Amino acid sequence: MTAGPGVDAVDEVDRRIIAALQLNGRAPWSVVSRWAEVSETTVQRRFTALHERGLVHVVGVIDLDRTAAGSSMLVRIQATPGRGWELAEQLAARPEARFLAVVTGTADLIVDFVAHDNDELLRLLFTDLPGAELITGTESVAVIRTFASAPGWDTGLLPPEAAAELRPSHAPPYDRPDWGAPPKAPGELETAVAEELAVDGRLPVSAIARKLGVSESSVARAVDRMVSRGGLQFRTLVEPALLGYGVEFMLWLSIHPGHLDEAGRRLAAHPGTKFLAAATGRFNLVGQMVLPAKADLFGHTTEVIGTLPGLTASDVTLHLATLKRAWTRVDRFSWNRTEGT
């Protein structure tokens, strides 16, 4: 197990580049350079260096709500004492695990499993769950509505004008006019393109076209269709500590059903909210948050969480290490090269 990167692993220019890519992972380098306040050549060189050091990775991610690609189940897991990391490795190896963090609090691990249907979920949770002998308890909540998603998070490191330019059509998931429309499964070409972008979200259209043996225009249209429908988004994978957020945690809230929508919208607007969803179970509002320092947790608890309408109970699980984000192993990135370990 290795420690994550410290904030001193990057400088202000790097952070502006990362912040721009968080707003739009496939933004043209010319646009990124304008907000990074350096030349386009410098931006490309800096990004390449960050990527090679394992500090930043851009991936394309399929939106489950808009594509019928599956459903999300967040699972809180208690592990046999002293065996948590072993269990985490086994669970992270599962292709159904989209996100996995080792945490402290009332759970040891948090896993976001994505299953295509109930039969697959049943097999995963009840018959084929790896490391079952290392598990002492689980609690599952099914995501039923998204208020905020990680690809839509604004780091706050750039002015509002940057977000307006880099994601001009961005709207919170709950405000999309097509929220209630039936999901549209991607076609064969769209699926193939999305699979390539899931590995490298900045892969040029020309490279994808050569690999798939189709025209560049066909690939470009496939990307445009998926993005315009909200079925494909781009995620910049980076440890929050690099951007000045030293604390990452999962928030588990019990909200009176009559106040759930209002509470979700209010909390989604908080700048530290990376992900927030309504869910089933005793915790019906679940979020992933970041704050600058652990000392900020008290104010967040009293002034943000404590003032939410309909709140009846809350729980916090602090991240110790994150193994997977957006189906991608992130703990194996080579950030420790910068720290001489």
C-alpha cells in the first residue's frame, strides 16, 4: 500500500490545467491553455508529464441513467480485522466494481458495483462475491436518482467564466429536460468508441478510427451523439489532495422522504460535493465530498449537513485510500516517483 501524492507534487500551472480538464476532459489544448495562462505547447508538455507520473488520467465514462448500461449499488463492507486490504484487492479486481475506497468509520470498504440486471446483481452480492470469508457484514443501497456526478464537479480553482466556456451546455443531472426520457442504449460503433475512450479519454478521433477500421467522420459523429445525449462524459482522475482538498469522505444521510428532493438539490450545490444521489435503504441520500482539511469537517457537519431539511440521521466514512475510480485502478499510478519512494 502506498501513500497518495501531496499537494507539493504539482504547481499552480499544473492545477489550472487539471481544473480545466475536470471541466472538460476533451477540451482543445488551445482552450485549456487560455485558462491555464500559459502557451498551448506548455500545456501539452505539462499534461504529458503529469500523465506519465501517474498523477492525471482522463477517461470516457458511460452514464448509466442515459444508456441503460446498468444500475449502481453502493455497498458498505465490514472486513475481518487485519484483512481489509486483502479484501479490497480482491473486490477491486472485479470488473463490476466501478469505485472502491478503503475508509474509516462504521465501514471498512465502500464499493460501487454496477450490474446489468437483477440476476447479475444477485450473483455478485449473494453467490459470487469474492473474499466472502473476509467479510463480517455488508449494507447495500441502490442509487435511484443522481443529483451530482463526479464528471460534473467544478474544482473551484478557475473563475465561473471558465466553466461557462468549457461546458456551455452543462446542467445538473436533475435539471436535464430529458431526465424522464427512456435511456437509449449505444449502438455497436458507439460502444466500440466508448471502450477506446474508457482507456484514454483524450485519444484522438484519428487514432480511434484507425484502430476500429472506420472513417474519422463516423467516429466523430458517434462521440458527438453520445455526448449530446448525455450518454458519454469525460472524467479527469486525480487525487483531490493535489488540488488542495486534503479530506475526502462519503456522506450517508437519512432524510425524510418529503424533503429528499430539496435536500439533494441544496447539498448538490455545495462546492465540495463530487457525487450525490438519492438511494434506497436507511441512508437515502449518499454523497462523496471533499474539503480542504479535516478541521473543516466540523463546520461542514454543523453548517451544511445540520441545516438540511428533513435530516434525521447522518454518518461519515473518511477515505484512507482509493483503489478504483470510474472502473480504473488509480492506486497503481506511479505518483510516488515524485517523492523518492
